[in-house]
Amino acid sequence: MLRYHVNDLSCGHCVQAVTAAINALDPAAEVAIDLPSKRVDVRSDREPSAVAGAISKAGYTPAFYQQDAAAPTSSGSCCCGPRR
């Protein structure tokens, strides 16, 4: 999952424009935008810089991106430690 903060998102039109730009780059991309927090989450096989470039090309400014690490796997207890 790629996560971008796009401070200049302000309305539903912005959401549609950013979603369309990302989907033009990668039609299989999954895009979730939280307008109040100005967060754009993207599942895509494209490079993070390419997705940021698509957002920029649409006229918006991705302030940063982060790629979430895979969630740790549990070893059987609620503390991710071995079960005793």
C-alpha cells in the first residue's frame, strides 16, 4: 500500500481528478481517498514515484509518500510471541 498526503485536495472534484489520474497510469490500481485528512492510499504495482507523478500531472502536490511494510505475522499469541 502506498500512502500520499496531498494537502491541496479540497473537494469531490479533486478526489475524482486524482483517482482518474492514478487509474490512467494503472487501470488495476485501487485508490482510497480520505478527503478530511487529505490522504490518498493506493494499491498498485507501479513505482511510488510514478504514482506521485500522476498525482502531480493532475495538478496536485503529493507532500510525501510511504510504502507500508507487510503486517507482522503472529506466532500464535496476542503479543506476537510464542504460545506457552
